[in-house]
Amino acid sequence: QVQLVESGGDLVQPGGSLKLSCAASGSVFGAYDMGWYRQTPGKQRELVATITSGGTTNYADSVKGRFTISRDNAKNTVYLQMDSLKPEDTAVYYCNAQITIFRTINYWGQGTQVTVSS
């Protein structure tokens, strides 16, 4: 079992930056692939960025070059550095932990609101 708690969401002006954090507890953090997803009202949750247990990263085309995902296994935390924010980045951002042992198991945080507006 893994518990995920996101933090760092805020109101920011276009062009600004934010850093989201996701603290994990309850299991071996380093074994999990981690990710950030986002969702706006009426739309499906979409992938933003992922980082595997080995450190390989993947980004949605819409955030490539602007967002950076990283992890600190010693602190059981995954981060999302968001730069050059745009109004279309406004969403609730969710942290995800995934592991496959015989079957794939996903854990989700409660989400943190990011609003990009002037």
C-alpha cells in the first residue's frame, strides 16, 4: 500500500513557475514508477510526465521543454518543476505510483490545484 500526498499547487501568472511535490509513504518508493497527471472539468485525466524506477522520463508533447519530473528516493518524493506556465496548464494535478508484480497496481493522490491566470 502506498499513500501519496501532493503539495505546491497555487495561482500563478502566465510565464511563471511552480514546483509540485508528491510525498509517498507506506512501501518501497524506489520500486515504483511515478507520474504526474492532470485533469480539468469535463475532460479525462491526462498524462503529464512519468519517471520510472530506473530514472527514465517521459513527457506529454504539450509540456516538453517546459516541465521537468524528478525523484528523490531518499526522501520518498517525486517533483514536477513547471516553467513557462500557460493558462492551458490550469488543472488539478495528480500524483501516481505504479508497480507491476503479477498485475499492475496504481495508487493516486488527492490532487493539487494549479491555476495559471493573470
